[in-house]
Amino acid sequence: MAEPDPARQAATGLPLPGSVALVLQGGGALGAYQVGVFEALDAARIEIDWVAGISIGAINAALIAGNRCERRLERLHAFWNKITEALPAIALFNGDFGREALHEGAAALVATFGVPGFFRPRLIPPAFAPAGAMGALSVYDSTPLRETLDALIDWDLLNDGPMRFSVGAVEVESGNFRYFDNRTDRIDARHVMASGALPPGLPPVEIDGKLWWDGGLVSNTPLSHIVDNQSGDMLVFQVDLFAASSEPPRTIFDVMAREKEIRFSSRTRQISDQLIRSRRDQQLIGRLLDKLPPEMADDPDVVALRERARSSSLSLVQLIYRANRWEGGSRDYEFSQRTMRDHIAAGRAAIAETMSRSELLARNIYDGRTAAFDLTR
């Protein structure tokens, strides 16, 4: 295990290993929470080396990787202000009942009229469009998103800059999942839009003759791509927009909300647990191989095991958005400014709470161990 670099120490004193990654899950309007997380990480001087996303996480990731340090927050806020401008922050009600009414009303407006700079309803409903035409494949047209991304992202910087960038999408015909990565692919707006093309709302995106849908259909977190390609000790901040555990539902709106939480969080939780177990097993194998006598070093089985074993550590920090009582099943498409600001504030608070209890994380990094942390409970 390599010692943390003192020059990369966070403002809070948290030691940083050789690589720091930010993993951004999908979740539509809840993605504003990720803005607050990044804002607080930036304030804490935690430099990100690799950012990966799915769906709305892919958009936030591109806004981070596709802008210079001093402009990242400005561009993130510009995007979120633009897509919420049609529903301004009017504080009519503050209690749970009133907020829920506003919340559901705002979501209904989005479903009816779309989101500025993101998607708009089709003039001809898909049921009446010619079979095989793009207009027949989705309820909304996502052309405005491409224009927004091109205006806010420097694609040359995203592709050639120092930060690694990855987004996941699903090929429609084969059902195969893959990552588009700026170390192997030339990224543009299509790859980001493909990662967030959730059917039947948004249309598939054509890339090199193939159609692609939202990566969240297979996996709502790109953590596996980062861990599989990890080189050296790594600290990962994984931002989950749906909580795995919650209170039992009391209303039909609670049922719809809980169903989405379970559907989108279960796969993330399973992948995270499997990767942590696998990395611990690899470290154990590496320590065992180091104890073998020198004459066994060239044994084919030992050589094969050593290629699979990894001695590098993984510290995984889970940052999970836990919804307010007034947020129901439409929380992922309620794009109002008031709710957006609440989500950003929650993201900032999650990092503040994590840093206030970071001694456990710091000890894990110094000891070179592999572990997962949720310090916001």
C-alpha cells in the first residue's frame, strides 16, 4: 500500500490516496443532490481524478469533467437553474401536506409541458407516429438537451483533459451494457444523452449505427467500471439518489416512491457489496501469496493467482439521498427551483456530516484496508 500524498490532503485533514473518484447515480431531478455533494467536495479541496455517471449522473459528470476547475460549479448551477426556471421557488406552503401538494403539482406540470433545455412533449403523440420513426419511440423529444450540453461543456477538454470520464448505456437491440470512456472513446453529447435516455419517456440515441438507452436499465451505478480498472489505492465517493431502506408506505404515493427506491437501489447495493467482498478476497490472496516459499513463484497456479490478486485498497464512501416525507413517487421528475435548492443543500450537508466523522475513513486509508462507509446515518 502506498502512503497517502500529503500534498493531496483535504482541507479537513482527510488523507487522500493516489486516486479519488466520484460515482454519480441516476435519478432525474434528484441529481441536484449531486451538485451539493460536488460543491462541498470542492470546498474541502478534495480533487477528483475520475468521474463516472449514469443517466442524470452522466450529465453532472460531463459538466464537471468538461469544464476547468474554476468554472465547474458555475456550469453545474447554470444547468440546474435553466432546467428548473419554469417552476420558480415560491414558498406558499412549508408543512408536509402543503409541500406534497406543491411537489405533485410541479411534477404534473413537468409531465405535461416538459423541462426547459432538457425535453419537450412531441407535437404528434408516439402512438400516432409512423412505426420505426424516432417520434414513435418516446413521449418526449430530448433535442433541447443536446443544445444545452453543447453550450455548457467543452468537449475537447472533457476528452483531452486530466480527469477521466465514464458513462454507461445499454444497446437497444442486443441489450448489452457498455461504458463510454474518454480513455478509449471520443465523447460528445450523444454519449451523455444515451446514458440518460430512459424509455419510454426519452428516445434512444444513435451512436455509430446503434441505438442506446439509459444505463440505469441494467445498472444504476458505474462503480464496477471504476473498480475493475482501478490502479493503486483509491477513495470513491458514491452518490446514491435512492435509499435502500425506508419506512413502510402509508399512502399510494408512498407505495410508488418506495417501489422506485427498491428498484433502483437494490442493484446498486448488490454491486457495491460484491465489489467490496471481491476486493477483500483479492487482498487476502495477495497476502497469502507473499507467504509462499520463493521456489513456488513460477508455479503456473501461483502466477495466475497473482495476476488476479490486488493489494491496492478501496475506501468507498456512500452518500445516500434520503427523501423528505413530502416527496412521493414523482420525485425523480419534479424539476422545481425550490426542490432543487433543497436537494443541493442536502448534498452539502451530507459531505459536512461525513467530514465531521471522517476519522474512521482516515484510519482506513492509512491502514490500506478495503471498506465501505455511510457516515451520514
